[in-house]
Amino acid sequence: MWGANREGHGAYGAGLSPTLVPDSRSSAPPSRMTAEAGLLFVVSVWGMNFAIIKVPLDVMSPFTVNLFRFAIALAVLGALHFRDASRRGVSWTESLRRAPLAVVGLGLLAHVAYQTAFILGIDRLTAGMGALLMATAPLWTSLLAHAA
């Protein structure tokens, strides 16, 4: 794991971002090859998502497909969260106790609004058009951040 520097702060100061300073009590960071293999896996899964998601949409409603996607994500991410919380020695509800409005707000925005728009968009568009539209997300994010 990666920890705080000697002053107790992350690499960018007092809790401003995830830290990149190695913690002397933990194992070494992953090798470059391991990191790049992980990135390749994520890019592959993300890239295939548009084509693969069209298959169940032929036989199920968009919201039923999302129900199955969320159930799988809950199992995988829940297990990872429990493991991480136990390794850090904190309760799995720590994030919710410290910032309940942020957790609930981001949950509603990311999982309700975004996923509803995503699954309805994929249902109505071709896989290629959906991927092309999603590829413009950094542009829209930049424009909205600049406007704000």
C-alpha cells in the first residue's frame, strides 16, 4: 500500500489527493508490467462493454439488464470495499459516517442518473454510436468545468 509522507500528509499536502509516497510498512508498488496489464484489462472491458451490453438488451428490458449489472457490481465492489476496510482497520461504514451527503449525492448522481441515461442510450443507439458518444465525455467534462 501507499501511505503518507513523514509529515502525515499525502504527496499533495494535507489530504488533498490520494498519496503517491510509498509507506515503509507496506509492500512495494506493482511492477510496470503489472500496472500496464491492469490498464489493458480495464480498457478492454470498457471497450467491449458497448457491444456486449447489446446482447441482453435484445431479450430483456434496459432496467432489467441494469439490475443484473448492479447485482454483479455490488458483489465485486462490496467484497473489495470490505477487504480494504478490514486492511485499514476501519468500519466498512466509515465513509458514510464521515460524509453522508457526499456519499448519497454521488451515489444518486453516478448510479441513478448516469446509469439510467447510459442504459437507455445504449438501448436506442448502435454500439458504435454509443461508444463514440461516450468518447466525447472528456470534452463535455472540460467544457462544463470551464463554464463553472
